[in-house]
Amino acid sequence: MHSGGEPTVATGVSAVVDAAGRRQRMTSSPRAASSWHPCLVLAILLGTYGVTQCDALEAYYPTSRLHLSLPISKESYIILRNHPLLNLAPRDIANDSTPAYQYAIESPAEGFLSIDSTTGDVWIESHIMDLPKSTEFIISASSGSEVLRLSLTITPVPVEENHLPRFCEDHVDQICFWEAATYRIAENERTGFRVGPLGPQLYQQLCRTHSVKYELTNGTNYLMERNGTLFSNGSLDHELGRPGPALQAAVRCTVRMSENSVPMEVDKVLEMAVLDRNDNRPRLEHVNDTHIELVLDDPIIQKSKAVYALRKEPVKKKIKWAAAAARG
């Protein structure tokens, strides 16, 4: 069973899945490591000592690996069949937009859910009534050769007919929040960027007499909430501690069963990963007329703590890459 990304496969070189859910191939040679910074190589070959920067992260799902409990009854099916269960689109950083993706449900093959291949709307089908156990659905978004994946786990909760209001009263926490969710935001995202919903929107249809209100009790320097959805409230940095590689946000959800009922509060701390965009420039360690050393701030290269050098050969008019001795 998948866990939201492609399984790792060994085929002569190691394969890893990056934070955006895409497979990357790695080798351990210095030459391969240097290829992580093509912009740097280009800048030097153009005869300048200035360094440009490249963003390795291109697209990702800001909200993924979702888990929800779904009440199963004829009554709930009649209500939910007319509304999308889910619609979460990938974020394309390069275009600051959502490009045209082709959406599909990769697994399982049974028709419990369907998806609009163009919009990404996920709908329940009548077979959802037969969902036997907690099941993970893998949703893919394809654009050219790039494939992003989203994991949605549904736990069926049988509900007796005409007992849906009672279910709503007994499951306030599930009205407020996903049972589990992975939130991610790339560093340097624009203010107002939509991260994703705090909870399943389906309960707004199932529990119509309920009102739900959210309040962020911390993390407001970086996040804000509007109508049950998280948005960015400022630029985040992965390396410089603003806030760093992870962010915690405390959220309070207040639910009223009816206009005059006593409010009930549910508090939850959300974890959010701040994704690295490889936006730090290499640092000049040493410069003279014939030798330039740069430390490359790429996590793959930093693991080996290798320092890469450029050596100029004035006679041959060439620039060579050479790996200097590793520094401890």
C-alpha cells in the first residue's frame, strides 16, 4: 500500500522521493553532485564570479496524506453524492499558478470514488456503501512527465438510518479537523497563498445545523485562517529560523449545535513542513588569481561535507571541476 508517494526502487542507482512527492535519482560521484547547480556552472563559464541561484522545487501538494472518517448510510450518501468530497490542486511554484493537470485515482481499482480528470473533483459513488475497512486512495496529478500524488485514507463509520444528527453531536472533533493531515508550504511563498482546509468540508453538508468557527492561537506571524482554510501570512524561510524546517500552529475550533446551544471547543496543534527551495547561494571560501573554492549549500552535498573547487588553467583557457579534500 502506498503512503502518499512512489515506492523506492533500486535499479543500479539509488532512488529517493523528495519532499514534493517526486522521484529523484542520485549517484555518489563528485561529477554527479556538481550537476545539482547548473546555474552556478553557467555563471562561471560566462566568466563571472557572481553566483546565480536555482529553485529545485517546482510543484507539490500543499495538503496531502489526509485521513477522514466517513459516515456510511443511505441518508449520508444521498446528501454527499451531490457535492465533491475533495478538491486539492498541486501548487506550481515556477508559474505561480495551477497548470493543467490530468487527475486519476491510481488505487484501489474498485469504484468507491470517482474523479474528474480535468478539475480534480473527487466524488463518492454508490459502492462507497460497501467500503469494508479503512482504505487508502492514491490520487495522481500528471503534467507532462511529472506526476504528483496525494494520499486520502477513508475510514467508514456505519450510521443507523435517521441517526445522522446524533453522529454529528458525537463527533465534534471530526467536524473540526482531519483525523490526520500533512501540511506543507515552500519557503518564500507569497503572502495569501492557500495551504488547505483545516477539516473535511463534507461535514458542512451533513451537519447543517452546526456552526463552526476557527481561531489561530499562535503561528499568526506565518499563517492566517479564513472560512476554515489556512493561508500564508508572510514569507517563510527553511534555513534561517523564520520559522525553520517546521512550523507548529495551534488552532481552536468552536462548534455550536444550534444557535442557542452551549459552544464546544476543540484544540489542535498542526504541524507544517517548510520545504527547502535550494535558494541559498554557494559561499566563496577562498579566492585568488588561479583558484576559487565554493561551499555548495545543497543538503545532498553537505552530507559528505565535500568542498568543490574551480581551477583556472590560463594556457588552455579552460575551467575544470576538481573535488578538493573533504573537510571535517
